[in-house]
Amino acid sequence: MSKYEKLWKYLKTDGRVSLKLTFEEIKNILGFGIDHSFLTYKKEAENYGYKAGKISLKEKHITFNKI
């Protein structure tokens, strides 16, 4: 099981075409904050029907788009 599994399941359950989640929202979903390893794991989202789009370090959010 991936350490980001809860996030992927959240995306799949939500079902919106596009979701913009703040780092804080992601921390609340996962129980921990994202780190640099997210860049390696982000491709797993595709198995749940989403692709990680824009990652804004300045605005502290990630946009996920349904594929």
C-alpha cells in the first residue's frame, strides 16, 4: 500500500473533474504533510482516474484533473 493511498481514494470518491487541494487539506486527508517523495508517487493517482497537474509551491496547492 502506498503512503498516499488515502489521498488517491479521496480523489476517486470525490469524483469532480478538477480538484484544487491545499497542502493543508492534503495533510488532513493523509494525516501527514506531503514531501518531495510526492513527485515520485504522483503517478499512482492515474490508477484512480486522476492526474496530478499544477503543483504550486508558492500558493501551496495541487490541482488534480480527472483523466
